[in-house]
Amino acid sequence: MQKHPKQKEWEENELKKSLSRSPERKERFLNHGGQEITRLALPQVMDDDYIHNLGFPGQYPFTRGVQPTMYRGRLWTMRQYAGFSTAAESNKRYRYLLDQGTTGLSIAFDLPTQIGYDSDDPMSMGEVGKVGVTIDSLADMETLFHEIPLDKVSTSMTINSPAAVLLAMYVAVAEKQGVAAEQLRGTIQNDVLKEYVARGTYIFPPTPSLRLITNIFQWCSDHMPAFNTISVSGYHIREAGSTAVQEVAFTLANACVYIQSALEAGLEIDTFAGRLAFFFNASSDLLEEVAKFRAARRLWARIMKERFGAKKPASQMLRFHTQTAGNTLTAQQIDNNIVRVTLQALSAVLGGTQSLHTNSRDEALTLPTEDSVRIALRTQQIIAHESGVVNTIDPLAGSYYIESLTDRIEEQAQALIKKIDELGGVIACIEQGFIQQEIEDASYNYQKEVESGDRIVVGVNAFQMKEDRTTPLLRVDPAVEQEQVKNLSRLKKDRDSRAVQSSLDQLKRAAQGSDNLMPFILEAVKTYATLGEICNILREIFGEYRDRR
Amino acid sequence: MSRDMKKKRVLIAKPGLDGHDRGAKIIARALRDDGFEVIYTGIRQTPGEIASVAIQEDVAVIGLSSLSGGHMRLFTAVIDELKRMSAEDIPVLGGGIIPDEDIPPLKNAGIAAIFGPGTPISDILEAFHKACEK
């Protein structure tokens, strides 16, 4: 049979280039019977529809994946989100995870840190060190990365409103380790729009928040070329109760706002778009999730090319991290969660994720224990090394169901994005509560289905049993808060307070003007000005966002 | 409905910094669908703010939600604030990610009932009705 010219073109360009840059993990991929596993299964007859909508991996519109060899080349990054208590405790957990074979770090900060309060702020009461690690100043950040070589690991930080401050602290710690900013790899979430509708850790109103985000884009273009400057997140939108289509639509609509504001600030699309990353949820409907990931990839490529005129393939590629769906974990019969997570993780891999966090079985009760986290990581390792799904690219392509669902999710998400545009754009929709209402309705309908028994949740509304819940749980000692407050007051006594004050004054003047704030924030963190002090200066100038109800 | 629905105004509140409000919103809506008048504070309320709103709005019951692990400090702080404002007669219910072993100390501190993940909404509505009748 004659090869389609487009296939030849792909083999001679994208594939050849990729193989010469880095070979596949094995010279030959064989099944148990010794038969060769095909790299990329293709239809017998490649029509225009196939070329237009599916094409080849690593090639526009990237439906079949963003790399030409996908997991035959390199497995996804197994990145477990972790952090609790003090910097010293979390540092221990990270080093344990690295020892166990995790391939990237993912930092969870506590709520005071995420909302820019020091641990001695009255607003922080009861929350210090609870859902993540508490960071007041550069001193804590130094402890957090003690003996972790920042030129070797990539680090993802779930930080949004005060992302610039935590990024600056990361750069400063690296500098002390002798690692230049250019060498740093990782991601900051830096996606404030979804905070207003789903996650809740906003500080400033949208306009100054977008300025901070654009400042980061610009500064990183010049200083941190290997760092992902934003991770536009549908994860939390889905957790808040949205449907798969809404998750795609709201996330891509938010991404368009970030792109637009960077363009308005004078950045050129192909200089920053390649460092946008995405973050999606892997929920329980396996086939719908696979279609969702593929649809999101294709829709984003089309938006970037057609709406924003991006030319570089890297700017058109939707690269994403996935986390399994926390809201599907049950407090009942918690070991069942291992199975749920396995199915969800499989959907992410079949959907072509670039990195993955698998939730632990006990997270409907509290933070996961070390044993639970290990099982969650092993789940990924079993999918990677035993299931075989990684040996051929985009294995579900061409299934009538998967392809029709991929088309439908793309169409419906596109229609919803269009509706948002017609209603005046994302920010107007947030202010009017449109997006919040859409999510709330979807969440309530889902819950009603569970209540009525139309939707079965094993162990919750069917197949229940009496159980003795004596699983050991991880507890954060309430003394952590007092300990952290004590350390903070010691730091404030020991540091050069004149240098702190002067750096904060300069930051304030810069915030009143229109300079890029990154250099000023970097100066401030190096004097050990605290996160709360820096954010309070910005609160003074930018004001605070209040949810209108 | 045969129940006494005169005192059917209730407050749903999220103390602390936790932004996970999916559960709080579902409960608020289910209560409304069931005939209650519901005031939802929104996220990030201090215990003092919650107690003040409860008193100003003359609610019959307060429902607290927390998923961030801060419930021991925050729920009991709401009770303390109510006492300080001489309003400890307002019953307080709690829900969220709360380990079983935390339930007895929370009840001792004055929280009338605690609802963990997977609780049917009907059970929660029932608890609000009961608390209103007190």
C-alpha cells in the first residue's frame, strides 16, 4: 500500500528529528510472544478528515499527542503533590519521594501562604501547615529545598495570587545553591482566574492580578527560559463540580485572557506561548476523559493558530499535567479508592498527559500517610511498566466512540467559549457570576443523581458495609503553628530591618507605577522580607478582591 | 409540611481560609429547595464574623463547613464567639473532611452534629429540621 504523503512528511521531519535527538526507550518494543508492537497504528485509508482532525503525534493539531514518539520516547513525569506542616517536615517527605522514584517535585503550600498571610496573622488561625507547607520567608524556602539540587529536579509550585513572591524565593534559593535561574525547570500555577470561580485563594482584583502574571511571563522570558510560567487549571473547576465540557471551555477561555493580556503588554506570541502549561482533572468516566484530553489538545492548537496567529508548534501544543479526581474519593471503604485512582490515571495516560499526580486512598479523610502515597506512586509505575499502554501512541484513536466523543467535546467547549465571548469575556462572566452559576448547577445536578441512586457510588449509596475505621491517619501537630510563629518572630529580630524596609518602599513605588515588579520582589525576598509584608504592600496599592454575593 | 417552619432561617458558613465550597453550596441549595431561608456567608469568614451574622440575621441554626483540616480550632472558635456574644443557644452543625476521632471532642465543645464525606443530604436536612425545632 502506498504511504500517504503526509505520513512520509511526518516520518522524515518530526519523527526523524525526535529520534535523532533522543532515541526511544527500547530499540524494539515486543509483546510477550515476541511480536513487534507498532509505534503508531493508522487507518487503512487516510482521508482528508483524518489528516485534518487527527494527523500525527507531535504535529498540528496534536490530537494524537504532543511528541512524535510519546511514551515510547519518555514516560510522563510522575509528580506527586505534597507538602504539610513545616518546611523541615516537607523537606523530609520530598526526599522520601525522590528516593522512591518520583521524578519531579510538586509543592503544596498551606492556605495562609497561598493567600499571602504570614503565620502570625490573625487570619491564619488554625490553618498553618494544614493543607500544605507553611512559608513565611526565604529562610523557610531554604529549609524546604535543603539538600535537593535545584539544577537536577523540576519543581511545580501550586501558587497563584502570590506566585511572583514564591518564584522569587525559589530563584533566590537556587542562587544560594549556585544554580543560575536559566537552569531552573518547573512550573508555577499562577492561574488566578480560576481562583475567583473555583478555588478561592485570590488576593487582588483581576486587573492587578493580570499585571503580576504578565510581569512573570516577561521576566521569565528573559531569565528563566526553561520554566513554565503558568499552568492554566481546569482541575479545580472540575473539582468544584463542573462537567468535562465546562472544564475544557472555562480553562481554555481563561488561557485566552492570559494570552491577550501578555499581547497587550507588548509580548510577541511565539516568545511566551510555548511556556504555557495546562492542568486537568482525570475523573471517573474513563472514555469521556480520554476524549476530553484529546479534544482539549486539538481545540487549543486551533485557537492558537487561528485566533492568535501562533506559528511555532511549541506555541500551539497543549502540554498538561493531570491529577486524579479528589472529589471522587470516598471516606467509605477507602481501599476502593486505589481502584478509582488506577482507572483515572489510566485515562490520563491514554489521553497523553505530560505529568501525573495520583491521589492517595485516604485523602477523603485527611492528608495521606507515607504508605498511601507509595501505593499511589506504585499505581503510576504499574501503568507505566506493566500495562503495556505506553508502547503504542494514542492507542484509542480511531475508535468510533472515542472519535465521536472527542468531536463532540471540542464542539461543545468551543460553543461555550463563544458564549463567554458574547457575554463580554471571562472577567465580565466572573463578575456577573455566570461561570460560578454554571459550575454550581452542574455540581448540584450530579449530587441529586447520587442522592436518588441514579448514579451509583460504590460503598456510599450501594454496596455499603459496616466498617471499623482504624486506618492510621497523618495528623499535623497543632503545635506547628506556635513553632512557626516563634521562628518568624526570631527572624524578624535577626534580619537587617533597614534593608527590609527600603526594599519594601521600592516595591511600593514600583507597584504604584508600571514597572515590572519581579526585580523588586526578588530584592525584597533576599532581605528576608516576609511573604505577608510583601503582599500587604501590594494589597495597599492594588486593593483586595471581594466575592460579590 | 407539618413541621413548624416559623424558625426556618439558617446560616451556612465557611470559617478560615478554605476555598472548597462545593459542599457548602450544595447544602445551601438543598436547604432552600426544602423550604429553608438560607444565608450563605461565602468563603473566608472569621469565627467572629460568623457569630455576628448569625445573631444579626437571627438564624435558628448555623452550619459550618471546612475541608482544610482547620476544623478543631475554627469550629470551636465559632462556639466561643457565640458564648462571648451570649448566643450559645444557636445550635451549630459541622461538615467537611473531619476524621472520626475528631467528632467526640467537637461534640464536647458544643457542635451538635458532624457530617463527613458521603453523608446523604437527606440526613443533613433532617438534622437542620431537628435543630430548628429546638
